[in-house]
Amino acid sequence: MREPISIDSAEYKSALATSLWEVILEKANEECSPQLVDLLCMACDINHEIHQALVAELGMGGDSEKRA
């Protein structure tokens, strides 16, 4: 099992995942059933909630792009 990542790394990776989710959802809307799109949207929302919590914990105000 991998070692846990730092909270800074988790925030950065969740920001990357947000971009990835945008691409996935765009493609899914074209090619997948509405039920699958709904499930993907739920996963995307969970990632967004996690990202926002990490940003708040780090007191970053959403400036993750400036650190990358």
C-alpha cells in the first residue's frame, strides 16, 4: 500500500482531477447513457467537495493554479 500523500499534494491532485472530470463528462454526454452520466456527475461533485475542503483547510482561497 502506498504512503499517504500530503494535504498539499492532495489539493493539487484534486484540482487536476477536476479538469479531468470536465473532459470525461463532456465525452460522456456525447457517448453514454443518461444513467451513467448521472453517476459520473455524482463522482465529479464528490471530487469538487473534497477539493473545496482541502482549499479551505489550506487557507488558499482557490489559488491552487498559482502554486502549480
